[in-house]
Amino acid sequence: MSTETGTATGSDTSRIHNIGYRSYDGVRLGRAYARRSLYSQSLRGSFGLGRSAKSKVLPMLLCGVMCMVALILVAVAMATPTLTKLPIKYTDFAIYLQAVIGLFVASQAPQSVSRDLRFKSVPLYFSRPIERIDYVLAKFAAMASALLILTGLPLVILYVGALLAKFDFGDQTKGFGQGMVSVALLSVLFAGLGLVVAALTPRRGFGVAAVIAVLTITYGAVSTVQAIAWETDSAGAITWLGLFSPITLIDGVQTAFLGASSAFPGGEGPGAAAGVAYLIVVLALVAGSYAVLMRRYRRVGL
Amino acid sequence: MAPATSVVDVTVIATESLSKRFPRVTALDRLSLDIGPGVTGLVGSNGAGKSTLIKILLGLSPATEGRAAVLGLDVATEGAAIRERVGYMPEHDCLPPDVSATEFVVHMARMSGLPPTAARERTADTLRHVGLYEERYRPIGGYSTGMKQRVKLAQALVHDPQLVLLDEPTNGLDPVGRDEMLGLIRRVHTDFGISVLVTSHLLGELERTCDHVVVIDGGTLLRSSSTRDFTQTTTTLAVEVTDSDTHPDGTDALRRILTGAGIKLVGHDGVDAEGLPGAGHILLVEATGEETYDLVRDSVAELGLGLVRMEQRRHHIAEVFRTARTAEAAMTVAAGAGQQKGSGRDEH
């Protein structure tokens, strides 16, 4: 080492070319570009793209299940000449397949944020032009986009199938539009909750378990209590109980505003007034998730 | 972009009575520094304020009072611009085990704003320069500590910064890995033209690597001067000669003739040549100028001995550091024993 260093010191810059170090004179695209790069890397990562073959299995499988169910529904619709519309509403699809969506969030939210926290890569991001807000926004948007692909793609399949089956164009387009708005809301809500839970539990197994707990146990609890309320004739409570789990929140919002039929016991669902409360809670949860993430990353800065 | 020559005479890092106080601790206490281009060592024990200083320099943590500028940019207002031109290598592990070095460094290059193609090219170049070849396609989880440190260095260099901040880069490395890392750090400046601020709590290893050493302790500046000042105030020559038939003990013969010529010898019987191989046969000669070299050469020739080696023995930073601290201690405490020990070391 010492001899090499000795000669190099003696002749400064003239040696740079000999050794082959090339400096970089090209453009530096800055903060917005870095944020976009982080977004696309995280979005691709949610489906295992750019990661090991092993990590592609689960997200691809879940995505496949969603699409397969949609294809089966389309096949049924086409094979049954008497049908004039799809066997299910667009807005029902995500509610029926919530377990698949829950698994996707539980497996991918931790890989999106917990990895950086567990392996302490976060300081490497924050020693670069991007700021905390860029990191949080990119991760949030990427997770929400991944969920939108997961939940929106089957709806697109249903819609295309419905048009091929020559169902009423106006009806189908309206239903499809309502379904897309609903899954968009669901994606943002689930992404926020999933990321918050994952960011607060950097340890691998915990994150997955905690996300499943938040999404499915709350649903189990809420629907059980709702069923009890239905049995005991206190139907008024059913609507308000729905505020306490993510999937029933979405159910409530789409029943109130998006022409969905509620999966609540009795099939009533909230009216417009209660629907506003549902919408407010959803938006508050999304905003709250964002705020918690920002706080979380202030602590781990460097 | 800027090789070292174009930033000569420009201050790379400047701080002015920079303080950082936490509710219970004062991490930095009115620290004023002026660091030029080159390799600068930031020395201090654990908790001396090194990491706090780095955070402030990256514009990630506001100073309680005082000002700091990096590459002429104010840390308080131009943090993003600083971070675009500066690379940072953290002390702790920061690499995900499940991706390859290439994938990881490409991603980090893009985070620094490099377009996709440039990011890939720069990654390949940089990994080669830090000495990672075929293994760069394998997942990082299987790397040795030395290889991981190289990846960490590569991600700090990939966007061709003008300055890199390296926090304890030799941590956890074995002696060989340590030497290689130090050599690499030296090359970052000499070959790549990138200024370096490297922290360490080991003074000795910075001696060979740094042009300039800053010693901080308890958040205050203890000493800042060039490595040359530290190590070359007086030159000591280590001389080793062979024995011959006429002079069965060549070392002793040379000692006598040199002493006779009025040359001051440091220590005796090789006591102070500790650490050098063949210590018993080495004379430490205090060189006062060119003529000392000539005298040693002539004396050896006169005696008909073989000159095995004659080399400059530099002072170690550790000694100077110890002196600085004992001097300080002496001023305040005036403890006889400590002072004696300190001045004893001063002589060679």
C-alpha cells in the first residue's frame, strides 16, 4: 500500500486517467427524480420485481388469485345466456376478496419499510438530496399504487368481460367507475395502515403478524359484534360498529355513496349522513397514517 | 468535474463557534474549524461529538448556535445542495442482505439524482475502484466485513461527490483489512480528487492516511494541524548496520564513532526502538539536517560495515496527542509525575 500511495501522491491529477477513475460531469436530476425513483423501485418491489425469485412468489400468487376469480366470474357471465349483468357488483369484489388483499398488505408493507429500518439503510437516503417527506410520500404512494393494481386489475377484467358479454354499456361503466373509486379509497387506506404498522414493528415476523391483526382481527371483531347486535334487534348499533374496522369502513362509504349493497348484517349499511362520518373517519385515518410515518422517520433520521 | 487541484485554497468545511446542546449533554461546544481539501482525520474518543458534527455538516440536524459551511454552502439553509455534492458512509451496518452490491449501489446512485444509465455505469466503475469484482452480483448478506465496508464506501462515492464523510470506516476490520481500507481512503483523494473527512478513535491509523488531523474531545477542539506538524517536528533516523570481522559489534562501533562526532543518540541499547524489527541492532539518531545523513553514511563506510537501513522514523500522532493532553493536564493540575512522563516522550 505504502509504495502505491507514495507515487500517487507525487503526481496529482496526471495519474487520474491512467488509473481509470472517471469523474461524473453529467446531469444530477435532484430531489423530484430521486423521489420518483424511490416510488418506482418500491412499487416494483411490492410485486417482487427487482428482487429475488423467492420474493416474487407470494405477491404474484395473490395477484393471480384476484385475476383468476375475476376471470371465472366473467366466464360464468358469458356461459349463462340468461344473465343481463355480472354475477357480482364491482364494489363487492374487494369486500369478498379482502383476505387476499389483507395478505398482500401484510407481506408487502413490511418489506417496503421495515427492511430499511431493520438494516438501518434509512440514513443513506437522508444523507442524499431527498427529505423525510419525499421518502414517506414515495413509500406511501408506491404501496397505494400496488394495492390499486391488485384490486383494480380484476375490476378491469370484469369490465372488459362485461362489455364482451354485451351487457348494458351505461350500467357497466357506471358500476365500474364506482368500483374503481371504491378500491382507490381502499388502497390508500390500507396502504396507510399497513405502512404505519410495519414502520412501528421493524422486526420481520412481527410486522406481518401485526398488519394481519389490524386488518382481519378488527374485521372479525366488528362483524361478530354486528351479528350479535342484529340478533338482539339493536340494528341502529350496526352502522356505528362498522367504523371500527378498515374493510367495514370502505363497505360503509361505498354503500352510502357508490351504490354498493352492504355486507353488513341486514344489508342496510349507513345512509348518507352516517356515510359522511365514514368518509371522515377514512380520510382522518389516511391523514393520521401519514402524520405517524412522518414522526417515525424524524426519529430515525440518521 | 473537480479534481483536487481546482478546489485548492478553498475551504471545504468551515465551522464557527458551532454548538449543539441536547437537554442533558453538550455534544459540541463552540467548535471552530477550518478544513481544506485533502484527507482530514477527525479524531476523538467515543462520544467526543464526531457523529453530531457529521449530522450538522449534512444539514440534517440544526446547530444550537454558531454557523457551519460545507463546500461554501450554509448547512442551515442549503442542506439539499450539500447532500448532492457530499457522500456519507455511516459507522453502523446499513446494507440490506438480500440484494446484490450492484443493485444496491445503483439504487443509491439514483437516490443521489443520477439518471438510470449513468447510475449503472458509475456503479460498475465505483465498485471496481473499491475492489469488488465478481462478488458484486451476489447478495450482500454473504459478504465479509471487509467487503461490506467497501460497498458502504462505494455508495458514498458513486455520485462522484466533492467531499466524502467517512464515519469510522475501519471499524471491525482486521489489520490487513484496515490497511487496505486506509489505502483506499488515501486513493479517494489522490486518484479520485475527492476530499475526505474520516473519523476514527484510533490516532495511529490516521497518521499514514491524513494530510491534516483535527482532534476533538468533549465537543471542543483540542488540536488542529497538518499531519506533518504532528509527526515531523524533529526527525529521528533509524540506522541498522551489519557486523564485520574487525567490528564484531558493528552497532556499538557506530554508536561510539557517532557519539564522538557529537551526534545525539536517542535512548540506548535499542530501548526506544521498540516496535521496529531487530530492535537491539538499531540506533536511533537525531537528525539535525542534511549533514547528519552524510555523517552517518561516511561513518559506516569508514568502519567498513554494511548499511542495512537508514530510515526516517516519524513520531506517532499518539505521542503528540498524549503530549497535548498531558501539557494541558500539567497546566491545570501541575502533577509532577504526569509531566515527567510527557516530557520524557518529547525528546524523541
